[in-house]
Amino acid sequence: MHPAYSVIFFTVASGAGLGLLAFMGLGAASVGAQPMPFLLTAFGLAFALTVGGLLSSTFHLGHPERAWRAFSQWRSSWLSREGVFAVVTLVIGAIFAALWTFLDLSSAILGIVTAILALITVWATGMIYAQIKAVDLWHRLLTPVCYLLFSIAGGTTLFLFLHALFTDKQEPVWELSSVAMVALLIAWVVKVFWWLGGDKAPTSTPESATGLGHLGKVRLLEKPHTGSNYLQKEMGFHIARKHAKRLRLIAIMLGAVLPILLILLAIPAPFDAFWLGLAVVSHLAGMLVERWLFFAEARHAVMTYY
């Protein structure tokens, strides 16, 4: 399918923002008192990434001004559910952030609720694609699992960077570093399995798409039409297998290997925020490549007719 840059930015940015918000929520009961600059920056970045990503997704719509109508279809549409959960998460998260930042009230219960809602929102984003039966590559349980794991990995890496940037700790923070590295490792290992499973999955053919395979070979007598149309523009995209493999390796190197090496480099005291900042940038760059491939490698069954 044709990769839409607005949707790529949306899924990467909102995933990282919601992951950071979830980590802040889960850490409310354990990290204790935090300096206001840290809280303002962490929550501000989480909301900026989430809201910015959600707004960018509307640029891909034919009529962005009608985006609000999607909220009415929450009973049947994962897109609508994502929007509903996102709004609820932002409202509850804003209350949680305000109490902790300005009143020094880090409510563990409110933090856990915020974290759960944030992760449910990410799951709903993944389900938007996993529910599409016409795209074999996406129609798997591992699709929302990858979205969720990448969100957690991005959120923990961002938290690790901000913690090092704003706290006065001079000793290595092994626990936070270990959590971030394990989250990165698990997310990308699962993604590799997602790629391998997609490579082995059967693709749609004229016979399977029409349901006439039992009668023999199906061939097209006439083209659907003489000119191009919306389906060809949005669904028609091809990337060579050798290029896809090269880009997968680049995504893994930028998204996992380099960030983990940079985190290891930052562990010796003092806890160096510079290397962790590079780790965040590298991971997000790898995520942009991964998400571009997510769309570029997908083949919609409708393209069988073209």
C-alpha cells in the first residue's frame, strides 16, 4: 500500500507519546517526588506527541473537518474506538499530570488508570490495521502486539532520557536502563517474527480473491477501467524484496541495536543524558523506517484486479 507520511508520523509520534504517558502513570507510585521541570517536560512531551500525532492523521482524510463524525461509530469501528479512548486518556491523563505537577499528588490509582487507557488506545490503533482481512500482512494478532510493544519501548526510552536530563543523580540507574533495553529488545524481536510470518503467509491471488479457484485458473478479460483511480493510488505500491530486506536491517540497527549500545554507553556514572538523547533519536528514526515498511510491504487484495 502507498505509505502516507501523515499516518506514519501519527503512529510513531502518538505511540511514543502514549508510551511515555503510560510509563509516567505506572511510575507514579514508585519514583517518588520529582522536580517540576522534569514533570512539566515529560507530561508536556507526552501530550505534544500524542495530540500532534492524532492531528496529523486527519491530514490523510479527504474531508478533515468531518473527522469528528468518526466518534459515533465506536460500536463497530476500531478507528472510532481509538478516537474515543484517546480523548478519555488525554482528559484523565491531564488531571493526573496536573495533580502530580502542581500539587505534588502522585495518585497511584489515577496513574494506573491513565497507563491502562494509554495502552488500550495504542492497541486500538494496531487493531485498525489488524482487522482488515483484505491485507494479509496486517490481518494477524501480532500487529497490535507490535504496536503495543513499540509504544512501551519508545516510552521507556524517552523516560530514561528525561530522567537523566532533569535529575541530580550521579550514579548509574541500572533499573531504568535495564527496563528500556529489555523493552527495546522484546519489541524488535517480536517485529522480526512479524516480518518472518508475513513472508511465509499466503498472498491473495485472482483465484482466492474471487472464490473461483476450484473452477481453475482465473484470468481478466477486460481491465476495470481505462484511467487511474483512488484505489490504484492508495493501494497500489510495490517495493522490491531486496530493498525491503535492506530497509528492515536499517530499521533494526537504528531502532534497537544503536539505542541499546548508546544506553550501555550512558550507564557509567555520571548518568549521561547526551547518549540517551541520541538513543531516543535513533530509536524514533528506526521506527519511521519500520512504519514506512509496514505500509509499503502491505498488499491489498483489490490490487489483484489491477
